[in-house]
Amino acid sequence: MKWGAKALTGTHRLTVPPGGAGERLDRFLAAAVPTLSRSRIRQLIDDGFVSLAGGVAKASMRLKGLEKITVRTPAPRPSELVPEDRPLKVLFQDAHLMVVEKPAGMVVHPAPGHAEGTLVHVLLSRADALSGIGGVERPGIVHRLDRDTSGLLVAAKNDAAHARLSAQLAAHRMTRRYHGIVWGRPGRPEGTVTTLVGRHPVHRKKMAVRSSGGRNAVTHYRCLESFGGFTLVEFRLETGRTHQVRLHCAHLGCPIVGDDVYGRPRKVTLGKGAGAATVAVPRFLLHAFHLGFAHPDTGEWMEFTVPDPGEFGAFRAAVLAAER
């Protein structure tokens, strides 16, 4: 049984077929309800909106077949966030989505310590509507970039578009490419980094490459140019784990320049001897320059590309000047 795009709110009842035995509850519902992303389904389960006759619903529980499942999809609460008119480049907008270029230094959505000035606040000033799947704090947000990472993001303007874009992201059909300047040079000019990524066991705000207990993370890279002791690298994400590119660069021994969490301090010494100079890097040099996806309504393939920000050229020029 599949529900149509209009079945985004209300109460719905399903019976698990015998063939569903052994399936995880969240995976079963994600296949049965294509208008709801798996993350949204897990959120509904955690919030108590999914129930099983005779049992408590948990996302990871294994179904036995023939269970009766009730799913309530409440209408999103009105957002109390105040729209903010701040500079933001909008590359595309229609009734279903927006593609924007997030500047470095802007947090994507409200969080502790960031109650205003986020991308969500600015989107609310630009869009006539945003999807409610992300809740009142994350309306329209399909994927994220770190605060100091600049570049392209797509935001959904209705729940059906959000679910379809999220499905592309989960199935690795959305293309995301980054440019980054790293310390040193990877051992091979191009390759793939595949690891498990999870929360750091001690520093809970950091991620870590783990031998077990993490989620699979895959990053493809190729070196574009070396200058001084640095390299401009292109990254293509197959998965989208938190801090994935930054963590994988550090794992290669080539952390992103300016990444003082996984790499080195933001003050970089260029040149040697009496001619040495210290350059302060205001952010880590990572930029999401390319984004591609199928339009959630028409199916048309769309691609967007933006140039690297000025910090990239300024740092390269400083390195080359110190080499003279």
C-alpha cells in the first residue's frame, strides 16, 4: 500500500503483509509511505505518533508480519521564527524548492547559541512557504552545511518536494561536489575514502573515524593543483555524514586549511626565515560548488555551479607570494 502525495497529515492505518516479516519498522514505513522521509518517520516514532496494536513502536524493531500499525502525521506547528532580510544569493526558486548559496559563517538552522541569523531565518524572508517536515526549527531544510562551509543548498517549499529530495539524498542520487584547500597532498592524486563515522567517544561535539559502531561514509577525491605545501582538492560525496569531508581529509593526513577542530590552528606561517609571514585564515577553506538533483515535481535533472569564494584565491596568492 502506498499513500499519495496528499497524505501528509491525518491518521493512517496499515497491516504489515506476511512478506514484511523481519523488516525494520522505519524501513517498512519509508517504503510504504513515499511522501515521508525515513528521518521524518523516525521522528514520528520518537514523538509517539506511530503505534502498534499490542506493542510499543521503536524504529529499529523487527516486524513479524500481520501487525496493525497506526501512523498519525500531525500538521506542523506554526513557526515562531522571525524572518530576517540578510544577504543571500538565490540561484533558483519555483513553487517547490529554492537553491541558494549559503555564505561562510551562517548557521543553517536555529540551535543552542544560534537563535537568530540562521539560513532558516533568511529563507523565511525569501520564500512564500517552506516544508514542515523538518519541524518548526528546520522548515525547508533538506541537507546542511557546516557554519564555516560556504556553497549550494536546496530547500523544499512543501512536504512532497521535501520527501522526494530527501529520498534522492538517501539513495545517493543527489550530486554534491566540494572544493577544499588542504595541508600537504594526499598520497594518491585521486581515490576514495571509505570509513565508519560516529560520535567521538570523548569529545561529543566532534565526529571520529571508528572501527565499529559508526555509519558508513564514502568520499571520492581528486587533486586539482598543488602550490607551496598545499593542494586544491575536489571532493564528491557519496554519503553525507556530519563533518564527513573534514574528517576524511584529516584521516588522509591532509586536513582542511583553517579547520582547527580536525586539523591545525587558523594562523598559518608561510615562507621561511626572515621572510616568514603569518596569515590568519578566517574560516576553513571548504566550499560546496556543485549541486545536482532531479526536480521533485517534473523529474527534470537540474545542476548548479558557483565559483569558489574570494578566500580561496587570496590564500593561494599569499602562498605563492611567500614562495618568491
